[in-house]
Amino acid sequence: MPPGSYARWEAELDNSIAGIDGKVGFHSEVRQEADEAEGPTEKETAFCKDWMSRLDDLFMLTKPAIEEAWKDWVNSEMPTDWRDVLSLDGISVPAEGDFLNPWGVTYFCKPAGHYFSIEIREGEAILESVDG
């Protein structure tokens, strides 16, 4: 891709943490400044590591959007332990790892058999889509 064009970096983390059933994908749109593709910045890497160390905080941030999807797709009360019913699937990383830039989180909802995609804008979780 020529300099100035938009590209995308992707990474996967194979982790054995409760709430993660397999690999977690990370990706971000980047404006390519050089002839060679660039990977994540130090700030973007730190953003990923920070949220992976605080999965319960990530859930609490996204919970309002999850509850919106839950009421439409699951015919039961949401359990108190999110890890029993949701599995973190991926995170779209905000530019420069800045929390206030748009980013997203995707969980697989086991009872619904669907992916809940949540967009974070200025710190607020918004249900983007339910796929599956």
C-alpha cells in the first residue's frame, strides 16, 4: 500500500483466562506513513495489555450494550458471572490506544449462539450488531 493509504494490522492472543475460550483477536485501522506496513504502536499495545488484565472492568464498560442484546436474544435472566455465558472474542483498538477514540469489543454469547459487537464512543458502550 502506498504511503498515506489506510491499512489494518491484526494480531491474536492465545490465552487461558476465564472468559476467553480461545484466541482473542485485535485489530486497528492505521494510516500508513511508509512503504512498509506498520504494526501497532506502543500505546496501542499497552491499551491491549491493560484491558486484557482487566476483563471484569471491560465487561462492566460494555454491560449496558450486552444487556440490550441479551433481552432480545436470550430468554432468561443474565447470570451474575458474565464468564459463564460470554466469551471475549475480539477488540478493535482505538488509534494510538486513546480510550476516547472509537473502538469496539466483541463477545460470543453462548446461550444465544451469536456474537455481540459493541462500539465504544467517548467511553459509552453502544450495541452495534448481533451476528451469528
